[in-house]
Amino acid sequence: MVQYKDIEKAYGTLSSIVHKTPLLTSRMFNEHSGNEVFLKAENLQRAGAFKIRGAYNKIYSLSPEERCRGVVAHSSGNHAQGVALAGQLLGVRVTVVMPKGSVPNKVEGAKSYGAKVVFSEDSSDAREQLAKQLKREHGYVPVPPFDDDDIIAGQGTVTVEISRQQSDLDYLFVPVGGGGLISGNAIAAKHLFPKIKVVGVETEPANDCYQTFRQKKIVRIAPPKTIADGMRTQAIGERNFEIIMKYVDDVITVTDDQVIAMMKFFAERMKVVVEPTGAVAPAAVFHNVARLSGKKAAAIISGGNVDPKFLKQIL
């Protein structure tokens, strides 16, 4: 299992590569939620999401022979862009498998960093199988989206930064797709803030981790129909499951409507652009799903790569 020392090592690897994203605050957000809230703005990260952290840490760890073979990744969008950018920075050829229904600007983002994009059917299973096929045919090294030690350690560096920006926290809210982000950050949070409670957040249609946490076994769901495209995974990874069960205190859900309301608040009141998945954890705090009062809470805004047409529609 990943240890805090692995996350600290990843932080050293990434310190000159990633942006030190700010902790945003809002008086209106605090008043609405009844808590003092700090929002980690990974929507302002390179490639528009936290994914560059794990992707760069993974590709950096490869041997020269592995780098020469090139890498393959499968993703609904943000991991694809993170891997593409990491590959560009490290001089490694990248192929990404993305579902046909991917947000267009995420596809263009991956291509702009030099990745070759191959399309699959829309389910997470379909894109994973196609990535495995390409690995067999071309000898590519896989860069998994979440079930990988180097990926988990890289994602955990978000909370290392938070600890340098805010010394005291009661709660950390983290969005859950496949579990890479919450895994790394739960380990880091428990080390850096010994009394903190770590809470995972999903949308109601994409509640596989919510069910998994309660049944204490990995639950696989049908491809979920949710606006949060980063949560259309059907199950969390095995490594992620072990870490979540050890370090995470609860998993809760929000509705798609609550996510939309959060996105509108960000755009209209805080002047920041947040994608649906990026608004999930903040929405749980904003709407006070956990019924907290007077607590210091951080929530990770995981990304800002929203489809402009969708943003225009909800506004």
C-alpha cells in the first residue's frame, strides 16, 4: 500500500512541474454552508485538472526502455490530457483511448499536447479493453487512471500543498471517480492533519463507491448517466478500495442538480469556471449534505474542463 513517504517523494518530483494552485474562499459560500470552507482550485492546474500530478509521477518513474516503447492510457478526458502533457514534457509518445461521447474540448486538449487519440464505445469497460488491446499489439506501457501506486502518490500531493496553505482542518471532501484522487489524499490528510475526517463524494447516479464503502466490497454498477463525466467509472480500483476502507471516514452523494447549482455559483459569484466533476465535492459542502456546523473544511475542485456549450446551457 502507498505510504506517506511515497507521496512526499512524488511532491519532490512534481514541485517544479505543477502549479501550486490556490485555496479559494468565499464569504457567501461560508454563510450558505455554515462552515469555514477552503476550495483547492485544481481547475487552475496545468491541463485544467489534478490529473497531471499522477500522470507525470507515473511516466517519470518509467525506465528508459519503457519510455521508448511509448505509453497508453484510457480516459473520459482529464486523465487523457494529463498523460498527454506529461508525455510531452518527458519526451514520451502517448496514445489515449477516449469514449466517443467525450467532451470535445477534452479531446482537443489531449491532441494539442501531442497524443494520438483512439475512440471506443462510451462505457469505462470498453475503453479499458481497447487500451489493453493496444498494449498487446504495440507494446505500450499502460498509465492507469487510478489503480496504480505512482498515480495514487502523485494525486496525494494536492493535500501536501493544502497543508502548506492552511494549517488547521476538520474535514477534507474529495470527489470519487475510480478512487485515485481520494486514495492519495486520504493517506496524506491523515498524516498531515491527524484529527481530520476524509469524506468522498459522488453523484447519486454514479454511487459505486458509496455502495462499496457500505458493503465493504467492491460494487460494480452499470454505466452511470450523470453530468459528472469523470465519475462514469463503474467501480473503484482494488488498490483504491483497500486505501479507502482504511483511511476514508465516509462517502456521500449529491444530486446532479446540486452540482449544477454549484457550477453556477462558481461562475456567477466567484468568477471561476468549474466542470461538473470538479463541482461535486464543493457541492456537498455548499449544500451541507454532511450536516456540519462551524467546521473548517477543505474541498477539492478537481477540474475546470467544462464543455462551453454545457456551461452556456446551465447559465
